[in-house]
Amino acid sequence: MNLGLIISIIFIVIDILISLWNSYNAGQTYRARRTLGAIFYFFGGFLPMGYMVLLALTLILGYLGYLSFSTFTFLFSFSFLFFGLTFIIWGIIATVTSAMAFSRTHSWTSGFITIYDAVATVFDAWEYISGFFSAWKSVRRSIDSSDFSIVDVIAIAALALAIGFLITYVAFKEGMKNSRIVRTWY
């Protein structure tokens, strides 16, 4: 098995677990602050999970030979363009929220998480900006290719978002069920 494929699978599994954790926490936050909980769920749980499921489906279907090369390239490049921007937005939200928690608690763990969120957001923004035009060219080339299938793209994207929604919504509802209302955090 290819080392790159193994590393990709490891990152997908880690990101899926983080998305589940974010969805669960968004459910707990939703009980106290509905709008903030919904934003946390959408940007921290649902979209990242949809992205990870889309990547997993693309890898599996591409590896099994069910996708043309141009459709495979389009799914990866377009995912980078769309979901990369949502990761930057989530990073800003997470950094601001962590900074607010640090200003209230003055805990070293909150400070560490704030610094980590800020550095990760800057790194994600740098990666997005530096890879934007390359991904955009790949999207354009894929669309112009003769073996590109928009039906496959729509079907895989819809399936990935549906699976991502179902998984994260269950975690979100579980977080709501197990939440204690804490209004002083945000």
C-alpha cells in the first residue's frame, strides 16, 4: 500500500473525529446560545465532516476505478477551493472563541489553544492562498476534459454531504441532550 494513501487515511480519520467532537460541543453550546451553537455546528462539524466524507468517497471510488481521472481531479481541487475557505472561517471563529475563553478564565490551556488556533488559521490561510490558482486551473482543465462527468460529481457531493449531515447531527443532538446550560462562557 502506498505511504501517501496511508497518511491520507490517517488525516481523514483524525479530521472525522475532530468534526464529531466539534458537533457534540456545538450541541452543548446550542442550549445556551442558539446562534453560536448553530455556527459552531455548521463550520466546525457539518462542513468539515462533509469534506472528509467527500475526500474518503473520492479516494475509495478513484482507487476502485469508478471515477475518471478528470472527475477525481475536479473533486479534489474543487473541495480544496470550497472547503479550504470554510476552514479559514472556522479557524477565525475558533480563535476568537478561544481568546474569549482565555480572557475569562486566564487558564494556560485556553491560552495554548488560542495560540494553536491562531497559528493553524494563519497556516491554513497561507496554504489556501498559495494553492488557489493551481486548484482553479485543475478545476478548469477537469471541466474541459472529455471524460468529466458532472452527474458523478453531483451524486458524490450530495452523498458525502448527506452522510456528513447524518453523522454530525447525531453528535449534535447527543451534545444537546447531555448539555448543562453555562451562560457565562460566551
